[in-house]
Amino acid sequence: MNSALKWKLIAGFLLVFMAGGATGVFVTMTIAHRFIAAGHPHGMVAQAMKNRLRWQLRLTDEQMAKISPIIDQTGTKLEQIRGDTGRKVRDTIAEAHREIAPLLTPEQQERLKQMEDRQGRWMHHGQWRRNASPLPETSASGEPLPE
């Protein structure tokens, strides 16, 4: 095998390896986005808890019937906590952006607005948006717009 052929094979293998790595990163990011942004349908947290407890504790049907209301109530509380946390995170970020905006050039303010729009679209797919009030609209100077 000559030297040129060896280098072509090595380059080909490296190219395939890098393409596989890039694909893996893309797939991982897509799946992670769905898990993070999509949230869970109502009641899914409680059902997952029930399944896990039934399997790990080897619960009988009678025991499951007794603990199901407790788990359902816990699941509802956890969903509420998740929604409240999401709102607090969005409010904190919006407040920081309002404070930052006056310190930016008009071009930077426009970029900040575009960042907020992209993040808003990204979060629209998830439960955070279902349970939360939208971010307040702001002007280029960062001041809230009248409703």
C-alpha cells in the first residue's frame, strides 16, 4: 500500500468519525431539548413515581390503591413547583435584561431583543410556557411597553 493511499484512508476514517460525532451531538441536543423544554404531560410525574415505587418496593395492588391518592397529590404539587420555578427563572432573566438594555447600543439592544424572541419561541414548546405568564414586551430601551 502506498503512502498516498494510506493518508486517504486515514483522512476518510477521520471524516467518518467526525461526522458521527457531529451527528451524535445533534441528536443528543435534540433529545435534551425535548426533555428540558417539553416538560411532562399532566399526571406523568405521578405515574412515573407509582411505577418506580411498585417495582422497587414490590407493592401489591391493595398497597397501590392505598398510596395512589398520596402519589397523585405529590405529583400535582411537584408540577406546580416546576411551573413556579420556571416563572421565577423567566422573571429574573427578564429583569436582568431590562437593567442591561439601557447600557447597550441600539444595535446591541436589538440583538438582545432577538435573543429574547428566540428563547421565547424555544420555551413555547414546553410546560414552562403552559403554566406561565409571558415575558413582558419591552421597547429597545428596555422599558415595558403599554398593554
